[in-house]
Amino acid sequence: MANTQVIVGLGSCGIAAGAKKTYEKIRSLQEAENLTFDLKQTSCVGMCYREPLVEVIDETGSYLYGDIDENKAVEILDKHLGQHSPVKDYVVQTDLFETSDNDFLKNQVKVVLRNCGYMNPESIEEYETREGYKAIRKIANEKLEQTAIIQEILDSGLRGRGGAGFPTGMKWKFAYNNESDDKYIVCNADEGDPGAFMDRSVLEGDPHAVIEGMIIGAYATGANHGVIYCRAEYPLAIKRLNIALDQARKKGYLGNDIMGMKGFSFDLFVKEGAGAFVCGEETALMASIEGKRGMPTKRPPFPAESGLWKKPTNINNVETYANVPWIILNGAGAYNKYGTEKSKGTKVFALAGKINRSGLVEVPMGMTIHDVIFKLGGGIIGNKKFKAVQMGGPSGGCIPEYLSNTIVDYDSVNATGAIMGSGGMIVMDESTCMVDVAKFFIDFTQKESCGKCTFCRVGTKRMLEILNRITEGNGAEGDIEKLEELAYQIRDNSLCGLGQTAPNPVLTTIKYFRDEYEAHIRDKKCPSMVCKQLLTYTVDEEKCTGCMVCLKNCPVDAISGERKQPHVIDQESCIKCGLCYTKCKFDAIVLS
């Protein structure tokens, strides 16, 4: 047992699922029984749907256990470590035999997530054993020129993973060409969409990869100051970032004359943001770092010319920087062998919604959306029909099932009306109301609007009002056309990306699911039976036993009837709360 390792996933998702209790239980048993295995922590391995996760590595191999609470942890210690008999029923991944979860990992290509879940994120030594900081050493030892590094990034085809997909090497070149004694390099870790879950997981699981990517970017562009802008709602990511920064300084990866490269001095700090969605936009982000209200400004000048504190500034997001050390170490050719002609490498997605395997996945560009959902995600919960997927975060678009063979590629996704964004992928099934979905996302973007642009501030509010009317049964002919007109005006006249993309959920749901809008407006019906005010509750007289449960639970006395006689619901009094539907044990309440 002396060489055995027990590793517990302590990312935010794991902790939320109870992993901290599992870890403490294992540690208490280890101390009480004087067990000699090595207890470690790691972060999210991506299998969020199986948290808490515990990995056991012994002389026979590696076993990743899923859904491990305190009781199961005791059983694993007893049987696997004590009796040398792995508990196969709990194993979700191993190289020794097939499991039902094998497809989740085997169809992925991990570049950004190469270390997440496989090392202690608070140990710089473990990062170094996994080729960490080897890329910056290569630059120092081979005396690589700044222009050579920028060319390598250009040749790799790496595009910004924050949403717009602008070529990273081109961005670096612009910053490099701008001569100044002071330059800044910034990491945007503040995207407020589901993709931010990806950013948070990378910062929690592999902070040194992002730091190393920023060091390389700083050297290539000539920057001497760096900032990681991270929302304060990610305390574990911030904690691990600061631990990693202290370790990197002590090892000489940050500071003066880094790795013996005379004249290359660089350090960075973490700036905690207030979590405003608009601060994902680079000019609003820089304003926030400077202590101003996070509001976008007109461009030009672009950040590469005049950015943070009026100095040339390069901004990329977490996923972009995490790619960089791998590219420098393995070469542009190794990276761009993955992907399509215009979209190279891999892309990380946060899979969520009505899907069996929710979590974090990294796939090669060019894989179809259908394969991501059904091969990695395991298909739809309860074998329901797949209806649509929303991509790109709150301002992304909805892609219908018949377009699910669209490949993961910037241009292909954009052609559907959706956007790649920073990696959100929300899966919807047949029970999803697309009008309600559009309302949900417009409600979010309307609240997150900074208010600077009239079109965004007022336009999204008017769209939300129309959508509320439609879902409440008060929609009128012409509402769809009003939504489209407002959407185009907001898209074309807003200053920043928030306003320009905010109408996407509405435009795509109208484009692909117009019949649902028409049913809400003309028939006063919600086909998916989601919109509360459009539902009708009636009693099936043949099934009703007159048990009076529904009558007693109705909060407004809208149900009448005698015991053992069929009951009746007064439609004028009914507030459509649904209590009768949920309380009836005989399926006598009909929902239509």
C-alpha cells in the first residue's frame, strides 16, 4: 500500500457535490488506522456528472471512482486497499476494463485540459513533472526571437477562444509592433456565460499553464506587466492562482531577467472583478481594472495601440493562454493537425442541460455537434427527443436538431446564427419551450446591459416585454415582426459585443421555431406545455375517484365536487399553480 495513491477531485464542482466530506472521511480513516497510502487532491477531471470523484492508483493500474460519498469511500478503502479488490460497480474509468463512461473520455483530445484532474494544482513541482515551464525554458535555452514565437503561434492557427475567434498570433503581432517602454498583457477570466465554468475549471485545475502562456505572450509582445482579471465569485480559482504566482516567483519564472533572459522582466497580479457580464468585453474589462465603471468604449484605438492605462495591451482569455505552452513545446504542426482549414486545434465546451453526461469536454475542431452530445454527452436524459442546442452563452443562438451535423468550427457555427463564444453548450429536449428559452436569455442580457447604448439598454427591455406578453397569453399579431425589427436595430447599432449578440437567441428561435411563436400568439397554447399562463387544467371524469386531495390542496378553492364523485375545476378561478396536477395519484388531472 506504500506506493498507492488516493486522489480526490476538489474542484468547485466536486466540493459542491460533497467531495470535501469524502476527502475528510478518507483522511480521518487514514489517520485513525495508520494507513500508508499517499492522499492527494486534484481538480475537476471534467466528469462533473459523476462528482465526487476519487482515483486510486496502485501497482495494478489506475481506477477512477464516481459518485463517491463518505460511505462508499469507506467501502473502497476496505475492499480496494485492504482486500486488493477494486469495487468495479463504482469505477467510471480505467484502462483495465470497459465502463459505461469510457466514451466520455476516449473521444476527447486534451490540450487545454491536459493537466486538469491529473495533478495537484497547488504544486508547481507536479506541474513541472508534466512538462510545465518547459516551453519557457525552451525559449530561453534556444534563444528564440520574439518574431519567431509570434510566427509559431500564427502557424498553429490558434484563434482567440474568448468568442470572436480573432487569430492570436495576429493580435500578438500588433502589440509587438507598437513600440513602448511599458506594455501590458491581460488574461480575461471574466466571461459570464456557461463557458466561464470552463475558465474557472482551468484556473482551478491548472493555473500554471495560464501563467506560463502569459509569460510567453509577454516575452513575444514585449510586455512587462500582466493582469489576470477574474470574477470574485471564483474564490477557489483566485486562491490557486495566487498560490501559483507565489510559487512561480520563487522559482524565477516571474520577476527580473526571467530564465536568464537579460532584459526580460515580467510580473503579474490578479484583479478581482465584480462579475459584470459586460466586462467580458475588453474595453469594459480594462476600465474595470483601472477602477472605473465597466463600460465599453469605441474602437479605434484598439488595445494594441492604447489599452490599459493608455499603454499597448494584449488581451486573450484563459483557454487561449493555456494552449500556448503546448504549442511552443510541440510545434505548430502538432497543433494544427487537429481541426479544419480555418479552425485549428481543439475547443473546450461546458456541456449542460438535458444531457446524461454534463461536464467539461475538449474536442478536436471538426467534430459534429451531434457527436459531442451523443458520443461524449451520452444523449438526452430519459431518452427524450433532442430538440436544440444553445451555443455561445447567453448571447448565443439556438441550433435545431436537424442542423446537429454542423461541425465545431467558427465559420460553420456562425452560419447557423449561433456563435462559438467561450464554450457554452446547453442541450434542450422536446419538453423545452423555445419562446421561453429566448425570454430567459434576453432577461439575462437586459439585466447585464451596462446602459451606455440606447439600443441595447432600451431595445432589450422592449424585447423582453414582448416576450413576456407572448408567454403570458397576451401576444398579438405583428409581435414576431416587432421582435425581429428590434433585434436587427440592437445588433447593428450597439457599441459592444453584448448588445451586438444579445438578440441571437430570439433571432435563431424565430428562424427555426417560428411555429412555436405562432402557437403562443394565435392559439394561446404552449406546445411544450411550459408557459404557465397558457396551460389549462381539467379533470378526467373517468379517472377521478373523488378522493378530494386536489380540492383540499387548491390554494384558491377553484376545485369543487363531492367525495367519490368527479371533481370540476373552475377555469376563471384557477391560477394554474399545478398543485392539483402534482398531488393527484390517479392521473385524473389533464394538462393541455
